[in-house]
Amino acid sequence: MSIAPPVPIQTTTRTLLEFSNLAMTFPDGTIALSGVDLTVRAGEFVTVVGPSGCGKSTLLRIASGLEKASEGTVDIATQRIGYVFQDATLLPWRDVQANVELLAELQWDTKRVRSQKARAAIDLVGLAGFEKHLPKQLSGGMKMRASLARSLTLEPELFLFDEPFGALDEITRERLNDELLSLFAAQQFAGLFITHSVSEAVYLSTRVIVMSGRPGHIVDEFEVPFGMPRDPDIRFTAEFASLVGDVSHALREGHRL
Amino acid sequence: MTRVGLVPRLRRSWPSILVFTALIGIWYFISYVLLAEKERFLMRPPHEVAQKLLDPAVAGAIAEALWSSAVVALTGLLIAIVIGMVWAIAMSQARWIERSLFPYAVVLQCIPILALVPLIGFWFGYDFPARVIVCVMIALFPVVSNTLFGLQSVDRGQRELFQLQGATRWIVLSKLELPTALPAIFAGMRISAGLSVVGAIVGDFFFRRGSPGLGSLISNYQSRVQGAELFAAIIVASLFGVAIFILFGWLGKRVVGSWYDFNS
């Protein structure tokens, strides 16, 4: 069904995450996922799109270990996993610096090491100069940047994103998409990104997975032929529009089933 | 925190000043118009009460009683805060602990402490320890319930953030739950502070042993029909309650005010 020919981007074969025949049934009997096979390799940025309630967030929660799948196997080849939540989940009593240091602190890094890590991460997300600001003094986009920086301190090999930009306005969202792409190019992590925005999915990823709900399963998969780094203007090309159209179509087809 | 100048502060508080003036007016009206000359001892006019407050003999007695009650109230409050927080933290650690202990916090809140005061005197004597126990019992519940509520109000995402790093219970408690709970804890402490003053006066009112506090003093003035002195003591007791309430409001603002909108 997929039309785009697979274009190898950086075909390192190392598999970081592999779900096979994954199923998830909640205690109340709701079947959230069924028969999901999904692989994320190093160098890949995989995005899962699907309607709300199709179990795509559950996928991430299983990958991170927050939930246990009821069936199937999960293979994770790395300890260094970053997780970015839907909300920035910053601690309101800590300033940006201390918030970004948190994960390193929980890993028992020394004060010097974690402050160095935090400073580097803050620079990467463009928050330099805001170290002493409290979360309530930051805009939604800046909070998300701080949250990203916090995960970056783990130097993740696998980065899980649970609709991180869903609550942001369009302009901020596009800017953060661009910055996430350049981080991806620079930091060499593999990404698994959940979203319900098709254009965000196509723009960010090397592969788009389309899910459908009740129970959540994969209905289609698209390789994204655009190379990295990506020019923001590809969003206005016919090729981009046509791929977005295809994904949207698959999404709608899957939803109808 | 911004400092508010005197003029805007006055402008903002003029309604309460107006009410105060009106109350004084009503007070005078009752003293001089409603009460006949020989009934006036029931409600001495404000200036006589003020004179008593300035009279060294009366003021000295009240100050001494205030000191004694303040020591009782603050000791009781401190113990209530410690017990209350430990109690709440224990309950926050496991559902079964909460289920077994929370009902008793509620029972404690529902017991009319006044009914227990004679029993407390019976068991613990009528001196300092008994008075402190009365204080603790009255002041405990708001600390317990507010601390528990605060500890349980941690955002799920933040909790999972800690969970993903394999944080221990102790780390989650000290770095996430307790800081999250601080605003609620301070709100609870402020309520308890007011209640501990009530406890100190009630205990003293009943026991009337040891160094006399505001309760004994009020009780003495009442039995000697010293209306003006009685009013003076009541006013000082009220001001003490207000002061301790403000103190804890200020403390809360100092501690969490930078990141939490703690209204004082």
C-alpha cells in the first residue's frame, strides 16, 4: 500500500526498540492495542499518527516501562531513553537550571557534572539566559524547550515523544519542529514520536506509522523520502503535500474500518 | 514580591477601617444609649477598655497571661505540626495505612474537644502538659488533612518522570511530594495556628492551675465582674490569634511565594 519507495537515510542496522505482536488490555477490559509490530533503528525518527484514543500513547508508555504489555514482547537495546511528556512537567519551585538538572540529579551525578550537562542542554534548546527563570515566567514553548533540555541531559539513544507540542500554537510548534530536527541531526538519537498532526508527522520523521483505534493497530506505514537536514520550505512543496495527503487518506481509511 | 506603599494600602483598606469605626460607634451606642448607668458594667465603653489596656497593673497581668498562653499555644502547635505531618506522610506511603488511619483523623476532628478537656485534666494533671495536649488535639486535623491532600496532589506526569529514573520512595517524597505539598501544608498550619490559640485559652479556662494564662485571667475578670478588664483581655487574646495567623501567612509566603500564589 505504501507508495514511497524506501529511501535509506542512514541505514545503520542497530535496532533500538522492537515490539512484536504487542497487545494491551486494561483491567477494565478495554483493548488498547492488538498485534502491533514496530521497530525503531538507530538513525530513524519514527512518528506514529492516529486518532485520539487509538492507543498510540500506550505504545510509548510500554516502551518506557511505565506500563507492561499484556501480550507480545518488547526489546529495548539501550538504557539511555529520553521521554518527553505531553505537558512540560517542570517542577514549579525549581528554576530552569535546576529543572534541567533534575534527571542527572536522580542519577546521582555530582553537582559539577549535572550543572555542566544542564548548561550544555540549555544551550542546545536555545534557553541560554533563562537559567534563573521559574517555569511560571516562561511561555508554553519555552517550557517545552526546558523539558526537552531536561531529557537531553540523559544523552538518550532512544527518544520517546508523547505529543509534546500538541498544546502549542502553530507558529511555536513549527519552530520547535525545526529545532527538534536539528537536534535529531546533531545528537544522533533515534526518535519515536506520537502526534495527531499529519503534517508534523511527515515533516519530522523518516517513517510515518498510521494507527487506527479500537483496538489500536497499525494500518499503514510510509517512508518519508526527504533527507536530513530538512529545509523548512519542503513543507510547501507538492511532494510534501502529496505525502501528507496519502497519510491523511490512510488515516481516514483506517478510521472507517 | 512588591512592596505596597502606605497610600494605596490605606486606599485599599478603607472599607475595613470604615467597618471598624462603625463597630466602635455601635459599641458606644450600646454602652451609653441602650444600657442604663447601673447596667453599664455589662459593656464598658471603648475608651475605658483602652484605659485599662494602658493601665500598668492590668496590662502587666494581661501580658503575663498572654506570655503563658503563647508558650502553650506555640508548643502545642509545634507538636501538632510534627505529629500531623508524620501522620500524613505515613498515610501517603500506602493505601492500607491511609485506610486504617484516616478515619481516626476525622474522628479526632469530630470529637467535641471541650468534652474531653476534663478527662485530659483527670489523666495528665492540670498543668502545662495537659494544656499542651488540648492544643495539639484541637490543632492537629488541619495539618493532617492539608498535608495529605498536598502530598496526593502531585501531577501524574511529574510522578512518572521520577518513576522513569527509578527514584526511590524517599527521593520522590523529598524532591517531589513534599515540595508540591508545601502550599497546602502552610495553609493547614495557618488554620492550626489559630486553633492552637483557642486550645491554649480553653485548656487554661478549664484547668486554672499552674501559671495563669489568658483563660484563667478572663475567667477571673468575669467572676469579679470587671467588665473593662474582661474586654481588654478578650481583645488581646483576639489580637494574639490574628497575629499568629498573620505570622504563618507571612511564613508561607516567604517559603512558597516565589512559585506559588499564596494568598495571605
